[in-house]
Amino acid sequence: MNPIISVIVPIFNSDQYLKKCLDSLQHQTYPHIEIILVDDGSTDKSGKISDEYAEKDPRFVVVHKQNEGVAKARISAFEHSKGEYITFVDADDYVDERYIEHLYDCIEKHHADASCCQYYKVDDKGKHLSRRKAFGYFDKKGIEEVLIPGLAWDYKLGKETIAPFLWAKMTKRDFIKEVLDAGKGLWYGEDQCGVLHMLYQIKSIYHSDKPLYYYVFHKGQATSKMDRSRWNAYETFWQRMIIKDAKGLYSYRLPYKILAHLRRYLTYWVNQKVPYKVFKEEALYALNSEILEKHLFQADMEGLTVKQRLKLILLKKKCVFPYYYFKRMR
């Protein structure tokens, strides 16, 4: 008999998107699934919608709990699950009807510990394919030489070699508890910590080129907000990743990730059209970080262009006015 596969869906105030998500799971071509819905203290209709699906389809299991964040919601769902394989879907998102069948077939065909697929980013302008180029089967050596270093940043591709999210992946149950624990307590980046831990623990993974997951991006998402608490969360995330990087394979490219976060933070404040005085205060708050001095400003980042290097030198010297001026002029 084919194994049961558990789909874990953490839910918090997602009633606008939830039905589309649950419909996509209900119509999967692979029938032997259970769908664990964790209502993480929602104050909208998400809990009621979840209960309605469970009443009509016994494959849906609903867990209601107080709000403690996505990491603990996933752990709670895992504790209620019984599947031999686990996959995650966010309540805002939806999947192709072949999503579970394809990920499972990849594991079975290649005798892998895990599998993953590509995804579309969906926003108010439509859907956009997000593709990595490191496709195919990776044994332990391939994981350590290609996927773990590229999880931080691959400057040749201009993106990561494997998507740093728990969704769009399927993993054997044996690895999941530690994967979820890896991101506990983080406000930002719990997925990336989990994926890094997973890549270190598994012996093989199949990376499919098929886009079967739809990541829905909408205004007001936690990932779009930017303030000092977000910067503090970035720092905590970097520190956790360094600890989880058992062989130092990720840390080699960590500076590229830090630089991307720094650019995002500074650009956000420029786009807010704040006075230079305010921008300078926010910029210096970030630039005075000890972790930047140790893991960014001292790094030999051969992948940067001459222009990017000059900008980095200015930031290292805390010369923020040129950055502010040229960003405002664009």
C-alpha cells in the first residue's frame, strides 16, 4: 500500500486565501494524504473555514491553538501527523494538483531522502516563474559542494541554487523534528535555518525542474515590512545560520546574503522618502553591527562588480550620503 503523506498547513488570519489553498490540496492526484491544518490563534474566519473542510473531508485534521508563530504551529501539526513523508504548504499559497504525487515519485524513483520543485511567485501583476538551475539528483557530495554553499547566494546565477523555504519540498519523516527545531524562536528566517539543517542531515535529494507550487505575495505580508526590529531579526538569523553551518560550507557565501539584506534595508528607507537625517540614523544603526564588520566588511567577495565594490567600500566607511543621494536620483 502506498504510504500516507502528511501536508502541514500553518494558518493565521488567512481567510482571504485559505479556500483556494485548501481546494488545491483537496484535489491532489495522490489520494493517500492527510492535511493537518493548524489554526494559530486566528481572529478572522480561518478557523471556521478549516473546520468546514474537516467536516466534509476526513483527510483534513484541524488543530486550534493560541498564537505562537509559524515555527511552533508547524511543530504542533507535526506532532499530530502520521505520514511517512512530510510536506509544507503556507495558507496564503496553493499548489498544482500533481504537487504531492510528483514530489513523492521523485523520492521513490531516485531513492532520495527528500525532493523539491520550482515555484511561481504570484502577485497583483500576475505569476512569475522562479527557477533555480541546479536540477537533478544530488548525493551527499553534491549537496555539500553545490546546494549548501548555494543556499546562501550564488553570484553567477544571481540567486540561491535551491529555494530556502520549507514549502515546495517533501522530506522523510525521520528528519522533520530537527528541521523544525532548527528555526525555533526566530522571527525571520526559520525556513532557511530548517533547510540548511535538512541539507546537512539528509544523504540525497532530487531537485525537480517542474514548477508546481504557487507562492502568493501580497501587500502587508510580514516579509515586506522593514524597521529596526527586522534588522535585529536579520542579525539573529545570521548568527543562527553560522551555528547550524556544521562544516562551514554556508558561511563562505554568507556575506552575499548579508549584503542583500543590507541593501534591502537601506533601499526601504530611501523609498520611504524620509529626510536624509532620518535615513542616516537608520543606516548607521545597521552599519554599526558587529556581525557586518566581521562577516561582510572583511570578506573577499570576488563575485561583486567594480561598482558594487565601490558601494561596499563607502558603506564600510559609513559614507551614507552618496548612497542616499544616488538612490533618490534614480
